[in-house]
Amino acid sequence: MTELTDLTIAEARKGLCDKSFSARELAQAHIEAIEAANAALNAYVLPTPEWALEMADASDARLAKGEGGALEGIPLGIKDLFCTRGVRTTACSHILDGFTPTYESTVTANLWAEGAVMLGKLNNDEFAMGSSNETSYYGVVANPWRREGSDATLVPGGSSGGSSAAVAARLCMGATATDTGGSIRQPAAFTGTVGLKPTYGRCSRWGIVAFASSLDQAGPIARSVRDAAILLKAMASHDPKDTTSADLPVPDFEAAVGQGVKGLTIGIPKEYRVPGMAPEIEALWQQGIEWLKAAGADIKEVSLPHTKYALPSYYIVAPAEASSNLARYDGVRYGLRETGSDVISMYENTREAGFGTEVKRRILIGTYVLSAGYYDAYYLKAQKVRTLIKRDFDQAFAGVDAILTPTTPGPAFALGEKSGDPVEMYLNDIFTVTVNMAGLPGISVPAGLSSEGTPLGLQLIGRAFDEETLFRTAQVIEAAAGPLAKPADWWSKAA
Amino acid sequence: MSVDRATVRRIARLARIAIADEEVARLETELSGILDWVAQLDELDTSNVEPMTRVEAMTMKKREDVVTDGFCADDIVKNAPQVDDHYFVVPKIVE
């Protein structure tokens, strides 16, 4: 018999309806998997087994009456950036030590309203600033995947590294994540999972710890394209509490899965063939083109001439907005406080002790580019470059329905391999960050294995509020690539 | 170097982050490295380009000017490191 933890959300939904197993059994199977795995993987910073069982029992009661929401009894992991009422939420920063929200983020409230079960809070880079989950105050997360013939620990990507590792290692059926420059799609690519960043405004940002407000979006990480569609349907909503939340109906994303790509035109941006691109990434991309062609799509070259300016402009906009958002952590209203001789030195000492190296670096850059006399040269300039990037996409989408690119320049790297030079780490987001700058939706879907035996992903970029075309197209790649082998379990300690 | 040590100290002061003397040299190199790298944006002429302010054309939402939340002082001070009744306590500001 298939292990309960191996089921997809779609399969579990059916099993719960058929009464093949209960929500409690499903939750219990995941709780045991987390207990056996977390010491090695560190995907969860706070497992919440009591909450899970209580919520699962409530789901069983509703299912017994023939009731229940779209995610009734489905156990999920929640990135530690989402505020959860009564459950510690720290954004994996020391400065939010012990913070226990008295309110619930809109996205998680939507999930609970549909009957989902919370397994716990997932690790991430501190304040979502990182591409490897190495900046978390709670320590690094191990990727369940390893290079063939090696037991070196690989990073799970970041910032949603706990989410991607937990989904890949079967420690939850799906997870919430957030994406400011690639933080859903890059970890999904590194772990052989599906990750979707919705259009800016599709999911409410209310109750999510803010990093860069004009870029942040919540989205799902799951083990299949269908599961990601099921999750997004539940997560998305129009929320009057977030003025940038889009007042648009939420489509039935799952209905798009399986519609195929016949009649669609897929764009291939020539500027994404970056110098020094690994031949296997190039080959994977070509393979993706062949799959979509074979499924009936037309392929067309497109040009996105401002691509190379996306990352440098991102590293102005994101730190600038972060320096402003993180000004609230002052040791007064929540979290850590260090003493000082006066109020200013109390602030300075608290922030010195509470923020990690990468977060401080970004706050300082952000403070610099917003400081008197520099605003026009940096922030305003970068916002103008965003207009050019957006215009490139608008012109491309006049002739194509979606754009296909690699998700990352390479497969998962080893711990410490890229943490020496900040700019080298930033370059990991080169293919994903353009999408945030333009506010568009993007999905990463597993497409094969690297020469090292680790997962690689392809990215599809869509028109604003057209996630449906991404689900349609990603499912074709998923079907053509075939199921990825499950990573060999080296992480569970014997029961 | 785009930023010197005095600038690092000034920025850290503005950002309200205490930095040790030995960190200043490292930050001078790192911040300069990042700023030199973003300087490639100078290649672009943006004099006739509007800054991006939204993804899709969308009117700013407005609502009735009425109280929708509040009366929850207990919740608001619940996570504070130091409180006195419903007040946040900080080091003395005015002599």
C-alpha cells in the first residue's frame, strides 16, 4: 500500500471522501514523519502536532456529516513568515523572538476556512532574505536531495527552503511560501517540487511579515501542478485589508490543469541565454521547447532587452523597501529588546543583536539608497527601470501566451558554497527576479535531473492574472518529464 | 570604493544599527561591491520614463471613514518586552 505521506493532495482528497482513511490518520502519518526527519532536515522551526490533531478531528467531524471545504483534512506546512494566531511567528529572525500573533494572516485564514490542517511553521531565510536558507536564525535546512554518490548537504534553495524541503521529503502535502525575487520558484527547482508565484495582488499580503512590499507575493509549493492549482484557489482572495489586493474573481485554477497547450504560443526569450550558461541547463530548456512543440504549442522567439538590468534594479528596490519595513523592529512593541543607556542606544543595540548579517547588509544598502540626495539616483531610477522591464513583457505578450525559461542557472549547491560573496548569491535569482519586478505570475515545474542526479526546473511566465495558462502549460511539461523519483530517504531516524 | 568608512558609520546611525569597529571595514567593501554592481543601471537613459507604481492599472481603493478595528489594547501590548498597564515602557526620553 502507498504510504499516506506519498499521496498528492488530489489523491488524499479522494481518499478522505471515500473514507479510505481519516484526517486524523493522515495528520498522524505526517506528524510521525516530521518527528523522524526534522533533526536531520530542520525543515520545521516549530512543529504543531497538537494543533494538527485537533484540526484533523474537526475535519473528520465535518467529513462524517458529508460537509467540508476544498482542503478538508489536508495537512500543510506554513512558512514562518505567515502570522498564525496563537502560534509563534518569527520570520526566522532573532529580533522576533517569541512573537505570538494575536491575529491570522488572510492567506492562512483562507486555508483554514477550507478545512486545511496545520502541521507547523517552516524554516526560511531570515525575513525571506536569501537564496539558500542559510541566513535563518534557526539554522540551515538540508535538501532531501543529494548528489549521486555523495553525502554532502545541499541547500534546499531559499528563501522558502523549509517549504520546499518539507514538501519534497513528504513532511507535508503542500506548503505556503512567499516570493520577492524567486523565493518560491528557486527552492521548488532545487527540490523537484512545483512552486508558483502568483500575479502581484492575487493573494493578500495582510498578516505576512513584510520584506519588500511592492514585490512580495504568497504562493504554494506542492508535489504536482494540480496540487499547486488546488492550493492557490484556496489561498487567493480579494482582501479589503490589503489595498494592493486585486478585486477580481478567483478562477477555478484546477479546471485549467489538463487542458493542454494546443493553440498556445510559447515565447523563448533570447536574452535568457546568459554567457556561461551550463550546457545541461541549455539542454533542459531545449527539451522543454520540444515537449511543448510535440504537445501542439507554437514556439516563437521573443526579446526582453532589459533582462540584465532586472537584478541590479531589484537590489535597489528590495533593500530600500526592506529598510523601511524593518524599521518597526525597535525593541518596543514586540520581540527582542537589548538594553541601552538611552532610547537610541536601546534601538541600536536591539537591532544589532536581533538582525543577522545579510539582513543588516540589506537594511544598510536600503538606508543608503533612500538617504538624502540619493533617492533619485537609486530608487527612482530603479522604479523607472521596472517600467522598461514591464514594457518588454507587455510587448512580448502581444504575440505569445506564456514564456519558457530555466528557473535557475544551475542545480542545488552545497552548504557554504556561495555564501562568501553576496553578489554571487544574488545571481541565483537572475531568471526569476524579472517576474517580480514586472509583477507577473511565474511557475517552476520539475523537468529533469542534473548530471549530479539532482532536480532541475523550468519556469513559465504568464500575463498578469493569467495563472491558468501557466497551470495548463506546466502540466504538459510535468507529464512529458514523467514523475521524478522520490529522493532516497537518508534523513529519517529509525522509529 | 563607493562608500567610505565615515559613510558606513553615518548610514548605520540612520538605520539605528550599532556596528563594531571591526565590522566597518568589511561593510565598506561589501556595500561598495553591491553599489558598484548596481551602477550598471547608469547605462540606461531613463529621462523620459515614468517610474512604475503598479502592475495593472487600478484605482486606489477607498472606504467609508469609520472605525473598523480597535478596542484591543490587551492584544496590542501582549508581545511587548516591557509594559506598564496598557503602555509600552522605554528608557527615559525627556529629562
